[in-house]
Amino acid sequence: MSVLKMGIIGVGGIAQARHLPAFKQMTNVEVTAVQDVNGTRAQEVATKFDVPYAFDNIQDLFEKVDAVTICTPNKFHADISVAALEAGVHVLCEKPMAMTTAECEAMVAAAEKNDRLLSIAYHYRHTAEGRLAKGAMQEVGDPLVTRVQAMRQRKVPGWGVFTNKELQGGGSLIDFGCHLLDLALWLLDDPKPVEVMGKTYDRLSKVPNQVNDWGTFDHETFNVDDHVTSYITFEDGSSMQFECSWAANIKEDHTTLTISGADGGLSVYPFEVYQPKFGSMMETTSQVEGGEEAAGLVQAENFVNSCLGTDELVVKPEQALKVSQLIEAIYESSETGTSVRLK
């Protein structure tokens, strides 16, 4: 097989803004079919992106493709992924992997049983800064403390189903913070978490007369988190301070990921490395270009090439499962008011 036949399941914003444009730039993948529960919308997107087939039935799509990219609400990630894998189709699923750890485990089991590839679209790993930081981790030595902030000033998504807990499972953490949580774990070389303390908030988004840059939403029915904090400890003795928000009262949006280690430290945004040398603290910087659009293409290339046997998945399902395990533990800790010990 020299050209992979790709299907897109769910043709909403992320499919049209990231996945379809990325695949359309490549020569070793053909987007053969799209599927959506709204058959009319599926046909419109098929026409827009010059895709031969449009379906409202998933099984019909499976018969036309070698792999699928799943862009549905989170609630449906696990069931569709398992169905695709059982049909002998490789799967790239949008983040988060699923709603629960148990669902993630079922997805991993289905991939192993059917000898198909399964990956999750944590595209921050594919950003220029993320890849540069991964290569620089050797300068850090043993990681000690990681600090993560994924902060937006008054930007609750007012479109789609982002604030629908039944369909999404959560808010700012499961939608936005998960990206930085995944990137941090990857840079740390996938340490085993042992204890999680978390706290979720929704107060700002439940008051009337919202100041919100990203559209409108109903404050009376808002039932997901808009701000989350957490403290995570790992088996190797290191720790992570984590915070994310859609709606913080802060000066401006900012994304921070810094790691302090035994030999040095680094910042991902902006990319910098700090090391004690020659009796002084030395700082190394780099001009990084790219952005999320470029990362989407790198992600697509990695998945397609892995399906064709010429590359190895950057985001492995067992790693993405660990992110979901931590998300679940943060929510549980907030609900119970106590820390959660992980086995």
C-alpha cells in the first residue's frame, strides 16, 4: 500500500480547520469518505473538500477506508474507535482519548486484538517548541518540578458542545488543559503518577452578563469546569503544579510549561534552556517558527506514515490513557475533597 485511504468521522470545526486541510496537502493519503450524523452536512463538506463519498452511516464508511480520523464529541470517541478497530481500520482519534479510563482501556485492547494502530490527536507534541524541548530534555537531567499553566482570559467556547457535560465530560481541563498535561508527561518521559490533588471551579461562568470573547453561552445551564488547579506527584519523586482555565480574570492569555531538573531547566513557551556553567547561570534561546497549523500537518504525516509502515507513532495510546487517568483523578479529587492515590 503506497496511498492510505482516510475517512473522517464527524465533519465539524476541527475536521475542517485542521485534519482535512492537513491530509489534503499530502500525497500518500487520500481522503476517500466523510461521515456525519447530519448527512446533509457530510455531503456539503465532501463537496467543499472534493471527497468522493459522504455517509451518515459509519459502517458504510469503514468499507471504503484503511484509516479514520474521529472528530466527534468526546462521548462517542470510545465506541466509534472500538468499532473502527474491530472493522480492521486504523484510528486517529481527537483528544481527549475518551470520557473515562475504562473506555480508554477498551480502545487499547481493541487495537491490540485487531493489530491496528490507534493514536490520539495531542498535536502540541508536534509543535516546533514541543519537539525542540523533547530533544533538549537531556540538558535538564532528572526532572524535579514541572510547572504548567494553560490560561485564557474570558474565552469560554460559545459554539459547538464544549459546555455540554453529557457530551464532553468536562470543560477547560478535558478540552484545553489536556494538551499541556500530555505535552508535559511526554517531555518527562512518561513518569508514573502516584497521587493527585485537584480542584475545579465554575463560578465565573455561572453569573449573568458575561464578559466573554468567544461567543455566548447560557450561564444558567453551565455545568462544566472553567478553571482547574492540581498538584501531581510521581513515583520517581518529581512533582507537577498544573493549572488551566477558559475564563480567568487575568491580564492576558498565556501558556507556560517549565521544567526544573538536577542539571538544568527549560521553558517551552518561549523555548529557553537554563544551565549552571562557568560559575554562572547560562541561558540558551532559539527562534521557533511554526504554530498549530504546522503542527497539524506534522501530526497527519506521522499518523499516515505510521499506518504505511515508514514511521512510528509519536502519540501512543497507552500514553494518552495516562492523561485521561489523570484527568479523571483531578475531577474525582475535586468532588471528594481528598487526594487520589493511583495504582
